[in-house]
Amino acid sequence: MRSPQEFQKALVEDLVSENYVFASVLHYFGISFYQYPAQSMEEVCKKHKVHARQLISELEAWAIRTEPSSEDLFLNPIEVLVAYLKKKHYYFVRQELPFLSNLISGISGEPGFGLLIADLRIMFPLFVEDFIHHIHEEESRLFKRIELLQDIEEGLFSITDALTILEQDPIVTLAEHHEIHDDEMEGIRKLTSNYELDANAPLEMKVLYHELQNFETELRVHAKIEDELLFPKAVELEREVLRQIRKKIQTN
């Protein structure tokens, strides 16, 4: 990595070319990299009242950021897994999607990319709307269902109320509904020809395609964690709760 002095003197375009992630870091500080390609980082920092050291620290933090492995998540109780997924939802909605929306609405779509950018400006807001709806539905139905099952397991409901809850939104039904959303970015992937670009494509487009592909990868990992870890744990929890309720009914 460049020294702090070299970092401040470097052009924004050069820094982003070296590491596309820096475009996300700049967005985090309210700076759109494509607006200042030929300006130094020092000039941009002064304009936005940001200390260069803050940008460097954030970039270093992003570089070492790691996600827990599937094994780590599997070993934790279901409430830890739900908390992790909620945190990822928050990150998607508050950081990733705004950054992608900013890129799509702000970049110029240089010669050869104008029509594609115009199509993305129509398609991406629809995708965002559907994706956010999916997240809200997942948290209000699936995550709430898991919370209610845990409350029943802890004896916080009467048998009558527990039976009423258990009849609604069984985990298997929620899992089947969840599979419908497993490939939410198919349309965008087709529009961008699987994110393929020539080596001489504009930097703006390279960053956009990189971020779209990275987001799709994150969504696939996220969906895999839900399908292979969360739902099996939730099904097992539901079975155990049903077993406990049946036992209580028999002993009454």
C-alpha cells in the first residue's frame, strides 16, 4: 500500500484502478469516485472535509474483513445465525445497494455503454424494490417464526396459543417460498453478459461490473447459508417444539 504522503498525492482514478474496493470506501465517506478522476486524493479530501488517514484506515479495515465460515455458523445456536443474517441484510440495504444505485445513476455510460446504462437505470431500481421486499418478508415471517418457536420452547405461551402459532407458517412452507428468490440477479447478469468486459473498457464500467458481480456472489453465499444452515436448524427447532407440546398434551 502507498505511504500516506503518496496516497494524498495520487489521483483518484489511479487509486481506484489499483483496487476497485476503494470506490466503495469513497462512497462510504460520501464521495463518488467518478466525479474526480483527475484530482488528487488530497484535493478531494479537502473538498469533502475528510482526513486522508480516515480513508486509509477504512481501506485497511475492509482489506482484512473476514466472514465467519459455514462451520463456525453451524456450531452456533440458531439465534446467533439469525443475528448474523440480519446484520448482512442491514449491510446490503445501507451500503451495497446505495453504492450500486449511485454508480448506475451517476456514471456517464461512455460510448458503447449508453444503452446498457439506460437499461440498468430502469431494471436496477425494480430489483432493489423486490430485494428489499424479500428481506422485509423474510425478517417478518421466517425470523419472527423462529423467535416464536423459541418462546414456545421456553414456555412463554399456553398450549392453546402454542398450537395456534404452530399451525401458521410452518418452516417447510417458508423454505419453499424462499427458493423462488434464489436467483434474483438473473436479469442483470444476462444484461451484462455475465459481467464480461474488454480490458480497455472505461474504469467506471469495470468498477460497476466488479461490484455487481461481487454483490451477486455475496447473495449466493447468503442464500446458501439460509438454505443449508438456517432452514435445517429451524426445522429441527420446530420438530422439538412440536414434540414438547405433544408431550404436555399427553400428560395433561
